[in-house]
Amino acid sequence: MKAGRAVAAVLLSVCAACAKPAPDAASRVLESAAAGDLAAEESALSSALARNQNDAAALNARGVLKLETLDFSGAFADFDSAVRADPAFAAAWYNRGNVRIDLGQMEEALSDLEQAYTLDPTLTGALYSAGQAKSAGGDDQGAAEAMSAALSADPDMRQARLERAESLDALDEYADARALLDRVIADDPRSVTALRERAAVLLEMHESELAAQDDSRVIAFLPDLALGYEDRADAWDDAQRLDLAVSDYGEAIRRDPRNAVLYHNRARDYYRQRRFDLAQADWTKALSLDASYAKEIAAYRRRVAEMRRAAAPRSEK
């Protein structure tokens, strides 16, 4: 997911770079990128850089092309060269900052993004990306502040709203996170990301039935994926509606049969229902997929054995 976010952000930043006069070759690259014509992109870039290896716009565009194939190191090298060739090129600073997030260089990313926004205050995505970097670095408060600044600069930035809501959730500010997500979903009722995040916030607020409603909408949009069923099963768990939880974990397992978490969670609910044979089967499957559950499952199995001994007639003890 992170890689996909980075590519999307950088493509937006190249569009911002179009406001700066660029050589014809780089302009053709941007047009070709929009049309998905990779061969034309490569030809235009080769021509531009053969004539001038310090063509900042062409270097920046080639960096974006490398991101299309998730070549983060190659993209970084081109964005770095673009910054060195033209230190006033805000989009190149922005792009280098975004790639640094993907490379795990959070402090350096924040420095690049600050420079990008200083050079071009219309690059409000730099504020959003700074929030991403702070969140990845564990600074939830700083991430929330950065996302708030991004929204102040560009109130229509839906992704910033989502990221701020996630930061507020991490800070246990659930009511504010919910209000922000309500706005995102009102603008885009089909946003699976927003629906899942709101369901998670509602679950933290113990609004399990409402969380399950959002999860049901996710299932309607993505019926062939396990994630909606798993999320809704978690909501039913919170509501102590174990029959519904077991059913949804079963649907999730049918779609993702090698997910140890699903077997583990369904076994936990079977245990609560005292359906011990079914729980044992799921524990065995979970262990076959993820041995890290061994200690926890062993404790469950000891409790099952103790309960069975306690329930046995005296003559069998």
C-alpha cells in the first residue's frame, strides 16, 4: 500500500511541476504518462538527457517513470540529481521527500518536504506527506498536526482527512476522528478506506452495531475479499454476537484460507461457545500456519482439559 501511495503522490507532484516552464521533452513525457505510453516516455527522456544530462525537468520525469516499476532507489537518484541541477525546483524536492518515506528515511523526508513547501506553498501535498512521515516515525501528535495543516491549506484534500482521522484514532480522540470520517464518507460514499477506518473508530467507541453496518457496506463493494467479513466478525465479537462472528470468520476463511488469524479468532469464539472440538480443529490449523500462537493456544487447551475434567462424572475422574 505504501508503494502505491508514493507513486500516486509523486504523479500529482509532477503535475504541479508543470507550472514551471519545462523543456519540450519533459512536457511530452508528462503527456505520455497520462496516456500510459511508456515507450514514448522513454524515448522523450532519452532525447532530453542525451542533450543535457542536467535537465532537471527530465530527471524529475524519469524518476516518476522509475516509480512506475517501483524502482525507489533509481527514482531517488533521479530526484536527487534534479534537486542538484535546479535547487529551486519544488516538485523535485517533494518527490525526493516522498521516496525517502518509502526508503525509511523519515527525518530526511521531512526536511525535503519542508523545503518543497517553502519553495512552492501551492504544494499542499507536502504537508500531507509530512504527516505520513511523522506517522511512520511514531509521532502521532505531529502527524495529526501536519494533517490538520494540510486540510487548512486544502480543505478538499480527502486523503489528508483520512490520514488525520487515523492520527486522531491513534491518539484516542475517537469523536473527532468519527466526525472527520463522516465528512469523507459524505463526499465519497464508496470510499472503502474511509468506511473501514470509521468502523474501526466505532469499534473503539463500542458502537459495534454501527461498525458492523460500515463493514457490511465494505462487503457489498468487495464481496470476494476476506477483509470486510473479518472486520464485521470483529464487530460481532465486540457485541457478543458470537454466532454471527463465527459465520463471518467462516466467510473470511473461505476467501483467505491461509490466514492464521482467522482460524485463531474463530477458535476463540468456538471456545466461548464451549464448542471445544471445533475450537481444537481451528487451533490446529492456526498453528500449522503460524507457530507463534503456540503458547496462547496451549493455554486455551489446558483450560479446555480442566473444564472437561471438572464436568466429568465422579467415576470417570
